[in-house]
Amino acid sequence: MTASTNPDAPHPRAARSRQPWWRWAAVALAALGLWFSFDLTALSLGAAASNPLIQSQCGGAAAGGGAFDCRSVLSTPWGSIALSRSAGSPRIPTAALGMGYFGFVGLWYLFVGVASGRRWVWQLVIGAVVALGALQSAHLTSVMATILERWCLGCVLAHAANAGLVLLTLCALLRRDRTDDEHAAPSPALAL
């Protein structure tokens, strides 16, 4: 009995359209990064963190001189971005931009997934976004290590989640099934 007549055999299209495990790992890492960025935004705005680890290390008594002094790191010029060059202009917490970044990456991997077949070029879009995020993470980690000489646990956790996203996106960029044009994904409408 051939696979096409065997009712128990997996359908070839279903077998080929399955997304690799790193798609779901990327969604999970992006969700973690979004949660860490949300808590860092809350700390930047004077509220408490929802993550017990970050709250215990950065939000309470540890904030005044513990190993991770998140509030003092978040209150530096690198902790927010001015909306204009004029003095006294409103500032947006850098962590809020991180929320947007992790949200975009998570939604991309959740709904668009990993590009395949002749549409593999769509993977370059998320690759470019993650590369820019990696550069920003490296820059801010360098600032904490060399300029501030203080560490923010939530920041380190968000940058670690981003490093994982970089590795998973590299896996997606290097995948080898770019020739399966019959089951190419994503559709341009979905990617847009």
C-alpha cells in the first residue's frame, strides 16, 4: 500500500508545512522578553514589577544598593529616549521600545513563522529586525559593563532572551528547504 492510499500515512503537505521547533522557541523567548521589558517599563515609571525575581532584585530594598540596581540604571540617559531635542521634552523608557521589539518578533514568529521555498526572502525581514535588536542589546550591555558599572537584572534577562532570538533566527535563515516551491510560505499578504 502506498502512502497516498494508506489512510494512516501523514499527508505530504501536512508533513512539509510543519514549522520547525525553533519557531515556537522564538515565540516563547519573545514572550519572555516582552514580560521583562514590561516590568522594566513599569520600574522606569515608578511602579512595581510583576515578575517576582525582578521585583525582589530590582524593585524593593535591593534597588538601593543590591547586586542589581535596576532603578538607577533605568534612570540614566540610556534608560529613556527623548521625544525631541528641546530641554525638558517627554522621554520614552527604552524598555517600552523593547516591548515593541519583542512584540513584533513574537507576532512574526507566531503568525508568519519561518519562511520557506521561494519565499525564503521574507526571512530576511525578521533577520534584519533581530540583527538591529542584537546591536542594541550589545550596546546597552556594554554601557552597563563599562560606563555605568552597574547591572540591571531585568535588562540582562531581556538581552539574554534577545540573544536566544538571534540564534533561533540564524537557524531559520540557514535552513535548507528553500527549494520546496510547492509549499512555499508565508503568503505575501500574511507577511505584510
